[in-house]
Amino acid sequence: MSDSTAALPWLVIRQDDNGNRYRVGRYATQGEAQKIADKLDEHGHKQLYWVEQVGQSTRP
């Protein structure tokens, strides 16, 4: 595990309506990442946003 992975282990992931996934950002805490995902999700677009820890994908 690299130093950046250890320091920023939480990812915000976006999936668009075509199923394409993109990493939005990396964060130090789960709470910080969730706050960003929630704020982005408030826009009401078709994209999905979620938080996952580096190395642990929770979405299909």
C-alpha cells in the first residue's frame, strides 16, 4: 500500500446512466467522503454516488 493510499483510503465513486464509473476524489475519512457524495447526490441527476474504501468495491 502506498503512502497516498494509506493517507486517503476513502473514495467517492460516480456511476453515470450508461454504467461508466469514475473516481471523484479520495478522502481521509469515511465521513468526509460521505459528505461529498451526499452533496453531489443532492443535484438530482441520473448519476449515482457512493463511498468505498480502497481495495473494497461494494458495487457490481
